[in-house]
Amino acid sequence: MATIYENKEWTNLWWDEANKDEGLPRVFLVGDSQTYGFYPEVIKNMEKEARITVLTTSKNIDNPYLLPEFDHVIKQFELKYDLIHFNNGLHGIHQTDAQAFSDCYERVINYILENYPDSKLTLALSPPCYQGENFSEPHEPWFRMAKERNEKVVALAEKYHLPVDDLFTPMLEHRELHVPDGIHYNDEGRAMLGQIVSDFIRKNL
């Protein structure tokens, strides 16, 4: 089957303090635009505790170029990562079958576990999405897709005994922190997500 791409495909990379060896743990954040929004908060929160590397991308879990980019980020500086925080679930709306998503996600989990066994792999759930402007109703199909995919991620985490960072449940009560598109977050929302992720990293390092 041919790969289905989005109209706008993008990737952003960030290595924080790539040339320093301070004895601090290194954490690799992999995710979508949600991770792109909160990762500066994680860098700020973890300034004295860990160094953060970031891969944010529009690539869905079925995109064949996701793992080559993942490898590129790790191998470019030959850094060793204590923890990998993996978040992928709000792209690839063409992949309507949650089980197909799960199958692709499981292949990614196996790849990371086999190729980077010294890094602790952790999985993150996608935050909820609402209708734009007033946020009074869940955004269909995005809310349903995130919820179904999150359930698959939890099941895979249980299967492989991996910790899960729940970014869905805490944000259900904070619809007011969305920007008008109903998917992304304002400064306060990004700060809240960054704090949730930072606390999760501290717990799992």
C-alpha cells in the first residue's frame, strides 16, 4: 500500500546542550505539534536535572520515514538517552482503523526496544480535542480518534510493561486553555502539559 502523506509535512529537531557532558541524564522527546508546544517548558523545568533532545513531526505512526528520522536524531551526536518519551496519535487521520494504528505502533515499540535497549521507553497519550472557538463539544472525529488510539497505546504499554504519561485525562477539565482551533493550547495550557511531562520524567528517570 502506498504511503499517504499530509498536505503539509514537517519536522523540527532540537538538541539541548549537545556538546556538554555534565553527567546529567538525557531525555529524548518524540512527538507531534503538542510536544512541539510544551517541550520548551520541559527544558526550562528540567534545567538542573536532565538535558532534552526533541524530534517533533507530522509523521503518523505508519509513515516509513518516522524511524529513520528517529535514528538520525540519536546517531548524529551519538548521545546516550536514559529515557525516551514517545507521543504519536494526532496525525494520520486517514488511518481510521484503530487496530491498524496499533499494529504500526507496536512495530515502532519493538524497533525501539530492540535497537535502543539501554533507553527506558515511555509512551504518552494524546490530549483531547474540542470544537473550535467555544469548546463546548468534542471535536469529531479528532476527539474520538485520540480516545480510541489512546486505548490502544495503554493496551500496548501493558503488554510491554511500559510507563504511560497520561496527557488526556488532566486536560479534559481545561477546555479554556485551547486556542481557537480546539486542538492546540495557549501559553497556560502548554505550561500545564510541560509540567505534567516534567513530573513524569522525574518519576521515571
